[in-house]
Amino acid sequence: MPVRKESRWLLVMNLLKAQEKTTVLQSSLYKASVDKPGRRFHALFDKIYREDVLLVAWEHVRVNRGSPGVDGVTIQSISEGDINLYLGELAQELKEHRYSPKPARRVEIPKDNGKVRLLGIPTVRDRIVQAAAKLILEPIFEADFCEVSYGFRPERGQIDALDNVRKNADKGFRVVLDADIEGFFDHVDHEHMMEALRRRISDAWILRLIWRWLKAGVIVLDEREDTDEGTPQGGVISPLLANVYLHGVDKSFNEMRPKLGVITRFADDIVIQCGTQEYAERALEWLTAALAKIGLHLSEFKTKIVVDTEGFDFLGFHHRRLNPRRQKLSRWPSLKAQEKYRVRFRSVLYETGYVQTPDVFAQILGRLERFMRGWRDYFSHGQSSKVFQRLDFYSLERVARYKVRCQPKGKKRKRFKWMTFLVEMAKSRVLPKLSSPKDWPPPKYRGKANIQWRAV
């Protein structure tokens, strides 16, 4: 037992040293990219298989967990072995150019419209190499990315994008082009992707590595299918590649003269706020042509031009100007987000079937509370009190009906009605309320995460 504790302590110390070295490397790359906007980096591949970079990459993969790939190797099985030996062998494969990615495992996620979202789950080994490549490439491209891009970027997130939309609305941009790219991750053109990467990268081995990831294929029903286009959702490096691919659209729109409006992009969700209907129509024509040049097109059903007094959905919120005379733009959970809440609530509630023991019921309530906390933490960044009140009643009603069905069967069954349980649980506050701040004590403030390599 003491040996196990000592090895764990040494692993933590090695990880801290590796993170420090990796941060210094990222800082150098970021500074060089900022100082010389036109520079193309040519000596990067040898940095991917550095001991410190691979160790930090492994830690990122381990913390994010995730399912195994086609080889069935899990994160747990790798953690139980000698991680230094495992990473050393992987580094040797990369150094000798013997590394070859395996196909991704196809996973289908049902969508609300009846379609499915296709995910590609790489092997843990491939995810480690992708994470290492992301550590090296991200500082280089972050120096170029525009301020209007918020998806999958360090120190940026959905709340920042929402605040930017509100800020633009307060400036008077009231006509909104709500655009959505049709099947973006499935229709990324590989040639255009490599062209976008070559604007900053000239290292042939790095480009070849990314090309192999794009062409690795997927396993569907134990058969391999080629990937002639698209980048698989589920890969560690896919979000970075998506931003690299669409960076040209952000840049050219911002440089347009005259400016048609202001753009906010979160991955493939795009909102362009304009001053007039004419400008919004011109922005739609321009965006359609700009995406066609890189092999993409807009969704006919999801793309529309609206006045913000009519309202539009973006990142789970419904945005609307309630008073035409005021500049303020309000937001609250969209109807689609509310329906997702109900579906998820029912799935968590009925996950174990109908139970009768108090201990199991307490565990169910605990899972429900964790789900509700995450949902509330996000949607509390808006005017969501009325929606919270409606969902509070729905949640309590579903639990009360569930409690009735959990009664023992037979002649001795008590004929309680669900309204009886509803009143009792409302008094005892068995389930916390979304609309009650007292039921959700704020977590300990830890400050906003800072990317150390930006401080140069």
C-alpha cells in the first residue's frame, strides 16, 4: 500500500512538471504566431511526441473519460498499467513514423427531428495523439481566430456568445439572420480543410497526420466505411479543425465593406444581426455564396430572417425584444430546450423502473437534483423565472405520479392519488425548485479559468 501511494504522488509531480513545460512551449508558439501573422510553422511534429506533451495529453483524455474505440481498450485498463511505458511506446511509434490511426467507432445519437447525429469515437490511443496535436496547434491558430467565434475555444463559451448577441441588439441591430449549416461535421471537404491548415502549417508530417485522421474511416456493423468528407464528431481535434475551417468566413465577413451587420458564431450555429431587412437579405446571399466555396450549404428549414420582436432561438435560449420601444433583448429557455428537459427528467426518473425501497428512491432524487442543477446553472443566465415555475410543477407532478405507481400491489394497496403525494412533497420540499435560489446554494467561487500561454 505505501508503494502505491508513493507512485501516485510521483505521477502527480511529473504531471505538474509536464504541464509547466507544455505551457512554456505553448506560450512560445502563441507569441511567435502573434508577432508574425503570416508565419508558417515547419518544425512541429517532433513536439507532439515529447514526453511532457504526451503526458498532459493523456491527462486530458483521462479526465474527459469517454468510451473505448474499435479496439475495445478502455481508459481504465490503461490507467491500471504503467502509463509511462505506454506513452513511451506511443512516442517511439510517432518518432519512427510507424503510428497509424484506426477507424472510428460509429455511434448514432437520435435527434428531435427523427434524424440521427453520427458520432465517430476514436480509440483511446488515437485520442491521446489528437490531444497532443491540439496542444501544439491550438496556440498557433488562436492568434488568428476572430473575436466573433465562441465555440470550442479556451476562455470562451456559450454565455459569452449569448452576451455578445445581447450587446449587439442593444446597439440597434434588430433584424436577425438565424443561420444553421446543414450537417457541418458530415460535409467538411478534406481538400479545403488541408488548404486552411496550410495557411499556418508547413510541417509535412503534421499535415499527413491530420490527413490520416480525416481518412481513417468508421466501423459500421463490423465493416469499415471510407470517410471521403467530414470530420467525425467525437474526436479530440475535431472542434479545433472546425474553427480553422470556418475562420475564413468570420474574417471575410468582418472585413466586408460596407459592413452588413455583426456576426456571432458558435461552431456551426451562426447569428448575423443587421440594421435593416435589406442588409439581412444581402448577408444571407453573401453567407450562402461564402459557404458554397468551401463545400457547405445552409439548412433551408433552420435558416431564416426575423425581426427580434418576433424572436429567434440560439444556443438553447429564445431571444426576443418584448418592448419594441426598448433596446433590451430578453432571453429564456426555448420550447425545444424545455421539451429536452422533460424528456431527460422522465428518463432519469424511470431509469430503474418502479421501485419501492426508500434508499433507491433517495438515489433517484439525487440524480434528478444533479441534472436539475446543471440545467439551472446554464439557463439562469436569462429571464427564465416563469419557465422555471412551469417546469417546477411538471417535475413535482411527474415524481408524484411515479410515487403512486410505486405502491405495493394487491388488496392491501393504499389507494392514494397522485395529488396527495404532490401536496406532501411540496410541503416537505423533497425536490428542489428551479425557481427558488435558496434551494441552490452557489458553488465555491474558483474564478474564471485562464489559459496560461495567453499571458505572454
